[in-house]
Amino acid sequence: MLTRLFPVWAVLVSLMAVLRPGPFLVITPVITPLLAFIMFTMGVTLTVADFRRIARKPYPVLAGVALHYLVMPLAAWGIAKALAMPNDLTTGMVLVGCVASGTASNVMIYLSRGDVALSVSISTLSTLVGIVATPVLTRLYVAADVAVDSWGLFRSILALVAVPVVGGVLVNTFCHRAVRRMEPMLPLVAMVAILTIISSIVAAAAPALGAVGPLVLVGVILHNAVGLLGGYWGGRVLGFDESVCRTLALEVGMQNSGLAATLGRLYFSPLAALPGAVFSIWHNISGSALAAIWASRPSRRN
């Protein structure tokens, strides 16, 4: 119940961070290790069988990853330009579009009667592809007058994503029984870590929220909607059944926005981190609503 109410907690801590930013700014130095810990918790839920599943069912997995990295970066850039966002916000939007699928998508897909095994496979592969794709696509879409440290982004993604995820898989492989005992607590611990990241980022951007907050919210809502629609109808065009299309919608539309926010803060500015923080809140709200609608409608098979 606590984790299902994540959007509520995220809105509450964001409001607290805006009203009293001081205490939340103190925790800024722990954002990076917290994100690495979140990725570690994702790693400990993976097994070697998950990677074998990708090899056994490659077509929908590859389609999901391709749609993800084609639709979301382009949509982020196009929406930012259409809304005439300043450079920092455009960079933040692009970062959100260029990161891997969000881990919350697996839960939403389970609730919406999608293909959970496919969801885990897409999340896993998109995370691995993102180690290279995120810095490369960010450099491609960000304006030429904004300095992008592509090599620094790559090193950070290795440290924040690759190493923790691989470490989690190894821990799950060699300490499986211990992991199973701790697994029920992991979603709650990860949620607290994400809330901490959001609160710190919102606190840092609080002085500018009055001017840019509504603009960021509109951009994020549009970006998420394009991802959900692009994933679903992309699956339809490719001839997949309803269960797979639902899975693609949520995998494409839900991002690892905590990573985007952290990279925005590390390499650009507090404003560049804001779209990631807002996306973290919104995609859980829209994903939960869509999962509730789909849960009441049986998946149709072709």
C-alpha cells in the first residue's frame, strides 16, 4: 500500500521541499550514491534466466528497446522546442528522453495485465543499451551552444548503472536465499531513496519554480503521453497482440527519470534536473491510472 501511494508521497515531499528547501538541500551530496543503490536493488531482482529470455524472445524485446530510444529522445526535443523552453530545461527534457525504461514500469505492467516477463527483458536490455545510448543521444539532441561532457556522462552511467546492476545480479546469483528474504522490503527502500532524490532536486530548483514550473509540467505530461501512445501503437503497427502492446506502451512511456535528474544536476544545472524530478512523479500517476483502466479489460490475443 505504501509503495502504491508513491505519487502522493512524491507530491507531498515536493511541496515540503518548495516551502522549506533548506533541510532538503543538505542531503544533496547523497543523491548519487542513492541512485546507485536504486540500480543495485533492480539488479538483485534479475537472474541469468532474465537474460536467457531475451535470447529466446528477441523480436518484441528489440522492438521495445528500439521504440524507446527512437520515440522518447525525439519527442523530448520536439516538445521542448515547441514550448520554447530555455536551454537548461531543454537539456533536462532530452536527458529524460535518453535514459532507459523506468523500473516502476514492471509493476504497472503486472497490474495492467501486460507481459511481465517481456517487461523485465525490455527494462534489462534498455538499461544495458543506455550505458552507451544515453550519452550519445544526449550529445546528438542537445543544442550546440550547450556543453555536453559525453565522456563524463558515460563514466557516470557506468558507475551509477552498470556496476550496481551487475553487482546486484551477482549478489542474487550467489546469495539467492538471502536476497529472497530481503526482497519484500526492496520496493519500499527504493521508493524512499527516489523520494529523497526528488525532494533535493525540487529544493534546489525552488527559486525558479514559479517561472518555469507550469512549463515543465506541461512538457512532461506531453512527453509521457507521446511515449505511451507511441509504444502502444508502435506495437500495433508491428502486429503484436494486446498484452505486448500494453507492455510496450508502459516500457516506452515510463523512464528512469531519477537517473536523468541526477545526471542533469551533476553535469548541467538544478533546472536541468527539474524535468526528471517532475517526470518521476507524473509517470507514476499516469501509469497507475492506465494500469487501472487496462486491469478491468482482459488482454485480447491475436
